[in-house]
Amino acid sequence: MNVGTLTDKIGRLDKRIEELACKVEYSEKVKKLSCFIGVKTQTALSVIVEVGDFKRFVSADRFA
């Protein structure tokens, strides 16, 4: 694969991540997490899908 092919693939994947982040079940959470400096859509969506339900942590200390 050449650099152009890989760049195009990354672009397609970035677009798909943006589409998923706009879904009803993610959009509000992504919007909230994106308020933090340095957190953009990809990072926010990654945290959301990894954590699942934030309510399972009783405090920020437990989350950390």
C-alpha cells in the first residue's frame, strides 16, 4: 500500500467515526466529553464505548 491509499483509508474511517458519534445513543455524551481541552470526537467516542455506563462508578475517584 502506498501513502495515498492509507491516507484515503484513514479519511474514510474518520468519517465513519464521525457518523457513529452523531447517533442518538452517543451524540450527547460525545458533546459533553468534547468540552474538555484536547478531547475530540474520536477520543470521546472511544471513552464512551470502553466505559459503557458511567453510572456504574460511584465517584470520580472510582472511575480513575
